[in-house]
Amino acid sequence: MAGYCFRCDAPAKGEACPRCGSPVYREAEKKPEKRRRPLTVGEVVGDRPAGLGPRAIVAIVAVALLLVAIAVVAASAAGVS
């Protein structure tokens, strides 16, 4: 498989360029994609499960705690006990 020497700006064969001796660049070989089976009823495309992830749950809890803290501060400032 032929490669390319960027230092000499020329195609080269082997592990090193015959002109300058620098390593030869080769593109990674592309692997053939696996064909997926057809989806059945209720399946979702993708590897991620449906629903909220851990970051979304943490964000919702943080917002809820912030709202509770705001309500407590507002109630104490208004003199409600």
C-alpha cells in the first residue's frame, strides 16, 4: 500500500521515504459498516436508552433546590414564620 511523504510532497512506498527518510503517512483503512436489522415496533434508533440522563436529573434537582432556597429567603424577609 502506497503512502505519502509530506516533507518531500510526493507519494512513497515502504515505511520511510526513500528521499528524506521521514515516516510515510498512510490513511487508516476503513472498516465496512455492519448492517443493522430492521427496527421493530417501539424501538428507537441509536445506542442511547430513551429517557433522562444523569446530567438532566442533577440539573432538575439543582433547580428545585434553588427554588426552595429562594422561597425560604423570601418568606424570612417578609417575616413569615
